[in-house]
Amino acid sequence: MKKIELKADLRETSEKLSDIRNNKQVPWVLYWHNQEPITLKINNSDLLVILNKYGKTHVIWLTIWKKKVSAMIQEIQKNPVNWKFVHIDFYAITEWEKLTVTIPLNFVWESEAKKSWAMVEEVLKDIEVKCLSEDLVDSFDVDLSLLKEVEDTIRVSDLSLDNTKYDLITKSDEVVVRAVATVDNVVDEVTPEVTEEPK
């Protein structure tokens, strides 16, 4: 996983949140283990670039007081009207701490069921796991070639995740993707054969 760095500035208690946002910065809080939270501010465009490119599941190395702290985004608040950032919560992590994260699914290869005019229906877009920060990945691959025929399914248990690294939180029997019959297939199967009646 690519190392992401982000510079943070201390936020003074006297600063108004509206002034921070007007200066194209985002107010946020960094939560520590057994320590008082730290109030900070970051550049709005820097944060937007990271979220658009990497999403929320990456470890971010924050530069604070010329020191680097590894953290992850916990919560993002946006204005419901203009969707601008209102507030961000980060929490500091350690290398021995297991994190609860949502990992996107990446659908790869081709389904054999498509040759039978089946449609591939993606039911889940991501799954939730618990793992160490060093085991975080951008995504888990889903091999669509396992869908051989109409009505075949791939469940979470079929993803072959390394259970020494990942504790599965999403239920293992949940369907990830399935091959479903198209309307044309259903019509072909149920349309009875028509024979002419004798005159």
C-alpha cells in the first residue's frame, strides 16, 4: 500500500471554525490512545486529492510538530447542501493495533456464465475486516471466472482471504456476486412449444 503523507497545523482555540473554512482549510481532531485529542487544521484541496485517489482505508502519515504520526480517517462530516468538508475525525494507530476497516472489492477476469447470456450482478462493493495496519490493502480481488453457469454465486467465504491476517466481520455466507438469467433467457425457458391444431 502506498505511503500517504499529509501536513497538519495546530488549531488555536481562539480560531473560529468559519474562518478556518473560509481560508479553504478543514478543522479536524486527532484522537490518541489514553491522551487528550488534538485539534488541527489541514488544507482542503490536499485532503480532497487523497480521498479521491485513495479513499478512506489508507493509513495517512500526518506531519505534526515536525513529527510523523500514523492515523486513519474515522469520520467525515460534510455540508448537506454544498458537500464541502465541515469536520474530520482521525485516530492515531499503532503497528500492533488491529483496525476495523472497510476494504473495496475489485472484480477481475471474466465470467463463463456470460456465454449463456447471464448477467453478472454485483451485490457487495466492499467487505469489513479487522487487521494490522501493515496488512491493509487497496482492495480484495473477486475472481468472476468462478461463475460458470446461471445461478452460480460467489460468497464472502469464497474470497480465500488469509485468516492469519484478516478477521472477517462481514458474514462469510453473504453473496458478493452472482450470475442471473437475463429476461431473454427466462422467456426462452418458460415459453411453451406451439403446435398447430388440425383443421
